[in-house]
Amino acid sequence: MHSRLALAALALAACRPSVPAREAREALDPKAAAASPTTPAPAGPATSPSLKRVLGRLVAGDEFTCALDGAGAAWCWGNNDRGQLGNASELPSVRPVRVVNLGRASMLAAGSDHACALVEGGEVWCWGANASRQLGDRTTDLRRAPVRVRDIGPATAILAGPAFSCAAVDTGVLCWGDAPPHSEPRWKMQKNPGPARIPELARIDFACSMPYVACAGAGGRVLCWGHIRHHAVFGHQWFPAVDDAVAVSCGFERGCVLRSDGSIICSDDVGWEFGAGIYPRAASPLYSAAPPAIDIVDSGGAACLLDGKGAVWCGSRSGDWRDYHPEMRRLVLERVGTQEGFVALAHGAEGHLCALAGDGAVACVGDNRWGQVGGGEPLSALKPEPIDGAKDLTGLAAAGFVTCGLRNGALHCWGEQTTAVTHHEPAIVEVSSGPALAVWITDARLCVERPDKKIACSDGQTTAIDKPIRQVDPGSGCRLGTHSVVECAKGRLDARSFARGDPAADPPVPTDIVELVSNTYGWEGVHCGRRRDGRVTCVKVGMTPIRSQDVTLADRAGKSTTLRDAIQLVAHGSEICAVRRSGQVVCWTADERFRLQATPIPGVADVVELASGGSHKCVRQRDGRVSCWGRNQCGQLGDGTVAERASPGVIVLDDAVDLVAGLCHTCAQRRSGEVWCWGQHGGEPRATRAKPTAKHTDFVPVVGIGTP
């Protein structure tokens, strides 16, 4: 039961309560307080909590966690692709690492991929992602070590959202970065790169944030901005009917307030309109059966809380949480684990939950793909490693988090997929009875071609084909037959379509297309075909008549010439790339504008194969060398780090004969027949490291906080 309940907590989205109360200041801006009416709070439980919540010492981002030790040093663990661990490194860590160049801190705050600390003297220092200027250093440069926030005075409290940060200073509350959508003022970096004041607040006692909503509390009141579902909150609105709040939790388009008596009220328990109209939404509040709480995290679909003894309770709704029928809106909470004495909770959007004990110890549960739980071995391999049982597979294919190949007609797969079983070592996957001739894979399903002229897929669909298949495009599902006619679920493309943009004839006219890629998950979109002579022709299908056009290149004089030497096509989203006979890789955007001019990728030469996972690409050169570039949050570049690379550089293998890439991993077959993978591949490593720990279903003590 405890395992089941712990997993329910993994559905939580990111709430980041981060700042302690400051009684020395005025809680509210006097004008805002006068303009915002109050309503007496309903009576809470008779028994109040015996413990008090501790704020600002434990925070969680999407894929990392940070905590303060007793000396005020900050320690972080988990993913580090954006520098969110603050240790001037490019490596993730399953053990806490100390944040460098940081003074004695009194509180922490975490966004999606960045964190901030309030240090002695009132200075605010931040590190990690900075594309929205959330670090406050007047740049958009990623920072792997803390930098001081500029343009603000001494602070008394801080909070962080997905891509913004805030601080309470003498002049009020200042925020910088990218605010939640629909909030006014947006303080968007394009309009105002510096801090902007939240006029309704003069201090922050506690706060939370999600991509669509942020809330901050002061003096028992809670101010929210952004979008709360079913309520007209576009700008700043006070949470109605509450004047004794001690904490707030942000979920998907919702907010929940913890009151001083331990009771909880959520935004869908009350009416909320412009003009402060308040009325009950349900006869029975969502948390009516919950014990008195000292902390809460609520994503909108699942929730966890700490009771007065510091025990963790978690649960999910018995029905659709958007449904306001009273009988469908009560949380069924059950105890998670046996520990007591926790004083704070923190959770990340990728599914991990951490709890802080009164003595400063931390324990975590949930998703551990990046080591954010702080124990075990993470799923990601930062360097290539051999996959046990994957030797001599043919027809390798990868997408999402799964990889497949064929051996003697049997389909072998490993990794995770929505419609397939998760395997940590290659295992035979029964998509259909009988042998398979070829395999195609998308993020959602597996499909194989059978000798009986049928295509069978893991979602149960079987399609009869009248001619042998040359290829199936994984994205669109369109088939390229041996007669080179493109067959899609809602139409077909033949020689007339590729030559003049005309609809296919009946019967269709064979083409000279030998390879097909598409930017669409269906019929409407752009389909590009590689011809036998190396030209690439794209056909745009939509509500308007079909259009066709050859892909061009710009020569040194700036004139357009037709691409005539393509040997491979790769598509992911609207970007399509071609490998040329010269070994150069060129790419173009296949979007609504239909401007098909390819540009070369610099620093790439002598290429015979290209693999794309969407956010990263890898190439295999003629001599078997493999190198990668792009995003690297899972180690999918194989260079031993999680740092993003703008161009290929590190050679990760030197004898590859085949290459495939998924969303967050890459695999290559070597001349020996072995398959080696790196990143979050989900396979069983062969005696190179400990077996990965994908999830922890009970609390795991985090060891090493405060240890040099």
C-alpha cells in the first residue's frame, strides 16, 4: 500500500514554497489591503498541529533538489544540464554537492532549472538556467556557479517560479524573468529586463509557483497571479475568504491555502470573480477528511501533506478533479511510510517528493531518472555502454525512450514506451505472431511488417498491404511501397504529385522516390522524398491544393541551386535534414511558408549517417566515428557530461556501423555486432555500472548533506 501511495505523489507538479515569515514588516500594501475585502474563515479542525512548518531550507526544481545544512551551506543533487546544482560542473549527481562561491545562506528558492539563495547581508545569488533573465544578472547566459542579483536592495525573503525570481526588499516585492501567462504586469524580459514591483505586496511570508500560476502570502492573506481554472484571474487577485494562511501550494491552474488551524481550502472550493463575489462551489470541501496539516503540496490531480506529527499522507482524487460534484471531489489520503517528524515538503514536476526532518535530515521518494531522489544509480549513462543481450540485432530503430531490433524475425526491445512494456534488457516483444521483416517505431507505438503482407502495431491495429513496403515514415505513418507510391491513411502521392503538385491518379503513377520523411503525424503537412538521382522534392498537403517544390541550396554567390546529391533524409518536427554524398549535412524548415532552402551544419564533414532525437543529433562518419551535439540533459551526447553542445566535437565511438537516436538517448551498433547506448536508454548495462534505479517507492535517506 505504501508503494502505491508513494507513486500517487509522483503525479504532483512543481510547487516551490520557499520563504519564511518576517514579522518586522507591514504585511500588505495599505491601499491594496483596504481595497481587498475580507471574509471570516470557516471553522477548522478542533485539534491544531503540534509541529511547525520550516520554510526555505528544502526546495525542489523539476529534476533537482537543494537543501541547507546547519551552517548555512547550500547542497544540491540531481540533473545539472543547466547548471542547477551550482557547483561549477557539467555533471549530474546522485549525492549532494555543495554550491560554490556562496556565503552563509538563510533560505533557498528553486524554479524549473534554476535556484536562488538569500545570504547574509540580504544579497540574493542565483544559478542555473537564465534564458528568461531569471538569474537577475542582466544577461541570458547560463550560470553553473552563483551570480549576484543586480538592481535590488537588501532582501528579506525570496521566491522562484519556473522562469522567474522574486525578492522582498525595503521598497516592496520585486520580480524578474518571465512571469506566468495572463498575469499583469507580465514583467516580460522583452519589455523590461530589470526587476518589476508587485504593487499589492510589501513582503513575502510564503509562496509557490507553477507555469500557469504563482501565489505569495503575507500577513495571512494570499495573492495569486496568472491563470486559475474556472476563475477569472488574469492579473493579481487576493485568495477569497482567507485571512489566516500560513502556506500556499500551486498546482495545475489551481491554488490551495493552508490555514493556521491546519485546515486546507482550494481555489475550486470557493467562487472567485472580479469584484470579490464569493460563493461556495461544493457542499463538501476537498480536504474535509484530511488531518490537520503543517505543509501541503497539491498538483491538481494528486496531493501530499504533513500532519501535526510530521507524517506524510498522499492521495489522488476519486474522480475528475475538474468536476465540481461534491461526491467526486474528496481526496482519499493514506499514510506513506512510517516516519514522523518531517517539517517541510518539496516536490518536482518530474515526479519526486522530498521531506525535511526537524534535525535537518532529508528523505526523498519517486522518480530518480536524474538522481534527484539522492540515492541509487540514475537511469542516464553519460558515456556509451554495452547493452546486455543486444548483440547481432538488425534493423535498429529508436524513438522516445525505447530501442528495438530484429533477430531471426523476432522483435527485441528495451526502454519505455506508452503502449509497450518497460524492459531493462532486450526482451522479445509480441506485437504479432510470426516473424517480422522490418520494424518502425514512434513515441506512441511499435509496428512491424509481416511476411503475409500485413503491418501489425502494438496498439492492436493491423493493416493489409497490396505491395511490399520499402519504408514506413514513423511520424506520419505513410508507407512508401516498392513502386515508390506514397500511401497515407487519408490519401496518396504519386509521380504527378511530386512533379506538379497534382492529386494522385487512379491507378497511381509510380515515382522515383526511394526514401520518405514527413513533418506531420498524418496526411496534412509536408512530405519530402529523396529521388534516385539525389534530388529532394517536398509536397505540401493541406486545405489548399497540393504544392510541390525541390529543396535548394544557396551557393557562394547567394544564388539558389537544386540539392542533387542527398543520400539520407531525417526529420523531426518541422526540421528536415539531408546527408550529401560529399559528407556534408544540410537542413531546412518544412513549415507553412514552404521555403525549402537548406543550410549546412557547420563543423560536420565526411558523414554517412545522421540520427536525430529532436533536441540532439549524432553523425556517423565513414571511418565509424560517432559524435553528437545539441541538448544533453540525459547524457545523450555521450561525452561524459550533461552540458549542451552547439557543434560535434567529442568522438564517443570509433567503429560504428549503424546509428539511431531517441528522445533522450542514442544507440550505435559496433563492428563486433554489439549495441552500445548512452543517455536515458532504459537498457541493462553489461557489467559497467550498477543497475539503474528508475523510481524509489519508499523514502530514501539523502546522505552527504553537510559532508565535504
